[in-house]
Amino acid sequence: MEFLAETFRTALALILSLDGEVVTAVVTSISVALWSILFATLAGVPAGVAVGITEFPGKRLVITILNTLMALPTVVVGLAVYGIISRQGPLGELGLLFTPKAMIFGQTILAIPIVANFTLSTVKGADPRIIPTALTLGAGPFQSILQLTRELRFGIMAAVIAGFGRVIAEVGVAMMLGGNIRGYTRTMTTAIAMETGKGEFALGLALGIILMAVALLVNLFLNILQQR
């Protein structure tokens, strides 16, 4: 018990003193997660809206695939992206492996199905009269879709936040594609895994506290949006 108390005190001291390694890992995690969710939003929101408002053969299959991809194993994504950006892969000449860009690439793939699925659910639960009413009032098809997204902005924002929550806590893709390089690609999750393995519980706990705080804030914001 005394060991845990001492570890907790040391972890708080690392946080309050703005330890350089802690700050670097936090900044890397948040920046990679923000870029990942930005690209996932640009791809996932239009995909979710498109599937939700259109009828086409195989729609049920597409929805089933999106639901399946939400549980996509991170190591599978990491393996696939690794093969693409490694030296022998089609994008090997770009030198992306073991860089933040590689982590963003992999985490974007993880977040897209989540954003698309939440957006699709929001569209399916919307008033079906929104688009017909907009068209009746003289709006074009594109303007009608924009009006729909405005009406559903809180649900779409919830989709984005859910995707962010997935990528900020990601460890498999970050480890495989980033390489856990100190001061460059080391994130909170990869640092926790490594420091715990080394027996540096205080640093791991400090990062764990910050990660839990970020997750708590994200979920609180998500709950507020869902209530609205």
C-alpha cells in the first residue's frame, strides 16, 4: 500500500512539474489524434450522410460492413499500413514509417468507420421531411444536404468525439507504425506500456492519469451533446 501511495505522489509531482517527457508524450498524443480525427471526419461524415439518405442495392451489406469495421483489430490495421509504407511497399519511397504521419494514417483508418457509423445512425434518426422541405423551398440537392447536416450538427459532433476517443487511447497502431521513438513518436499509451514494462510505474501512472482525464472530458462533452 505504501508503494502505491508513493508512486501516486511521484506521478502527481511529475504532472505538476510539467516533466519534459510527460509533456512531449501528451502533445504528441493529442496532435496525432486531432489530425487523425480531422481526416476521419472529412471522410466519415460524408460517407455516413450518403449512406443514410440514399437507397441503393447492397445498402444493408454496406451498413453491415461499417458495423464490422468498428471492431477492426488495431494490429490488423497496423500490419496492413506497415506493409503499404514500408520500404518494400508501394509508398515506401515516401519514408513515412516510424513517423507521426504513419500514426495519423493508421489511426485515421480506425476512426473512419466510427465517425461514419455514428453519422449514419444520426441521419437515420432524423426527421425524414428535412430534405423534401428544403427542396420544396427552392434549395438545390447540395443545399438540402447542408441543411440536413446543420440540423444534425450535435449528432455529427458526437460522432467526431467518439472517433477522437478511439484514437487518443490507441496503442497498437501507434506502436507498430510510430516505433515509440522518444521525443518524436512516443505517445501516452505507448509510453505507459513501455515504462510499466521497465518498472517505471510513476511515469506510467502520471501519463495514465492524464489519459483518463482526457477520456473523461471527451465523454462528458459527448454526453452533453447527446442530451442536446
